[in-house]
Amino acid sequence: MLVYGDSVSAAYGMEQEQGWVYLLTKRLATRELDYQVINASVSGETTGGGVVRLPKTLQIHQPNLVVLELGGNDGLRGYPIGKIRQNLSVMVDSILTSGADVLLVGMVLPPNYGRRYTKAFEDLFEQVAKQFNIPFLPFLLEGVATSESLLQRDGIHPTPEAQALLLDDLWPMLEDILIPNESGQE
């Protein structure tokens, strides 16, 4: 499994062992699910940078599943919605073409970006998910972003205490992908 994201998945401002991706590796081990988790997340990464890095990353790691968590930095920088959507589509297509499954993780923006831009930004993730018929989590920071005690001093990045909540938000979707159903099919 490859986690391909930005600072939210790269454990920004804390030890790697405190981040949700590391907690995921521990949860998989305790449930005796034999998955290796590679965290290829980079703080500050945009979808443009993600497009550039992805081919080599897929070639090196050859994942069965990619958790794609990019776009937040694009939105915070006010990048054009169409370009963000195009970059995510290119990455999803590349991942699927490589033979891996994709779980797309969306993001929301603070309201100071204006309702029109923030709505278009939030909607673009769902549009990409529908276009490729892939699973989609609308907002990884659900319940975390609204609690000051769960955010670092910058008001953007989740604290170590929030990491288990992030994993709990993501886990039901991951579990559906990772654990075969009753008939033995994934």
C-alpha cells in the first residue's frame, strides 16, 4: 500500500511514529493483515509535483493500493480548479493503469477563500472519484479541523493527538478494500 499525500500524511510537525500512516501500519499488524505500507508523502506537495513524482514512485514500489491525498496545498495557493482536477485525474489514471486500486481523499478549505472557490474545490474530488468510479473520502480532517485543540499552532496541521482520529475516519473505507468479503473476493 502506498500513501501518496502532502504534510497531513507526512506527519508534519511530529515524529513519523506519531502520524496516522504509522498508526495504520500498527493497526494492520494487530489485525494480522499482511500489507506493507510505504509513505511517499511530501510536506508542501501539490498535485503538479505529485504528477511528476508518481511514475517513478509506482515503478519503484509497485503498490496494490494507493491512498491519494493531494490537493490541499493547491487549494491553499488558489490554483485553478480545472488544473487541480486534471492533475488528480492524470494521477488516478496512472495508478489504475499500473494495476493498483485507488482511494481518493478529499480536502476542504477555510472559508476565507470564498464560497465559489471552496465549493468548486470540494466538488472536484467527488467529480474525479465519479469519473473513475473509485472510493472517495470527502474530508480526512472531519471533526479535527474544527477543534483548535487538535490542530498545531499553525491552525492547519493536525496534532499527534488527532492522528488516531484521522485513521479512524479513513479505516472503514480501507477495510472495505483490504479485507475480502464473505465470498473470498476483494
